[in-house]
Amino acid sequence: MAGKDKELEAIGSIIDLLNPLNEGERSRVLEYVLKRLQMATVHAPASGPEEQSELASATPSSRPVNDIRSLTAEKQPRSATEMVALVSYYLSELAPPSERSDTVNLETIRRYFKMAGFPLPSVLRNVLPNASAAGYLENVSRGEYRLNPVGYNLVVHGLPRSGSPGPASPGNRARKGARRGR
């Protein structure tokens, strides 16, 4: 019976702490605590559009992502540049603690592209500078890059893009280049 009393006391304390918050704030606090304790999250339906948009912005995905391959399948990046942003996001936000990293480099990108089953670009050394030039990463030191807010928003709110999923085929790129030369 003493175990139940502790549980009821904890429940009462949590309710007292959450009462002053609105529904969206409560949801974010509980989700963070569950994530911090490495427990599964449970999503209760939000009551109105305002709460639904708050919940959507607070949670990057409606279901937990276990690995880079499943995140890639969910977000469907169409270019190596988008994939670099996705890898950077995964490593900074979703990877297991032993894999977490705020920065990426060429070797990291090579490893995670392979793990995700995403085609390696023909000139791999250009992929990080290209992602930086596209505005998704910031260069923090020679060869080390960090996801910036633009890259974060791309992954969380911009992917998957509408239209055909998957990386652009080399044939399409060749035709585009041929048109430019005319």
C-alpha cells in the first residue's frame, strides 16, 4: 500500500505543478519529461486548432524515430543537401545519447548516408559546403558544420516536400545541365 501512496502523492504533485499551465504547455512539459526519462510518449488529441498547432510545433514527429533509415523514409529528402540537413538534425536531436553530436563532418555524412541507404553524391567533399551555401548549416571550424535554424525548420516543417519523393536521379540533373548550355 505504501507504493500506491507514493504514486498518488507524485500524481498530486504533478497535477499541482501543471494546473497553472495551458493545455499546450502541459503537453510540452509532459512530453519533455517522458523523453528525458526515456519513456514512450502518449499523445492525447488536442481540443482545438490552436492547441493542435502548438503540439505540432513542439513535436517534430508524431511517432518516435528509431534510426536514420526510418527518419529518411519518413522525411524523403530529394537531394544530398537536404539529406545533410536531415543527418545533422538526427544527430543533434534524435540519435541515441551515445551517437549524439552537435556537429557533422565528411566522415559522419558518409557513414549516415550509407546507414540510411541514401545515394552518396559523386563529389562527397562538396556536400557540406553546398548545404552551408544553401543556408542549412553553419561552418563552426574547418570541416565541422552545425545545423542552423533554417536547416532545422527544413527537416521539421518542410520535409517531406510535396511532389515526387526520393533523391533526384543523375539523369534528371544531366538534362537540366544540358538545357542550361543551350
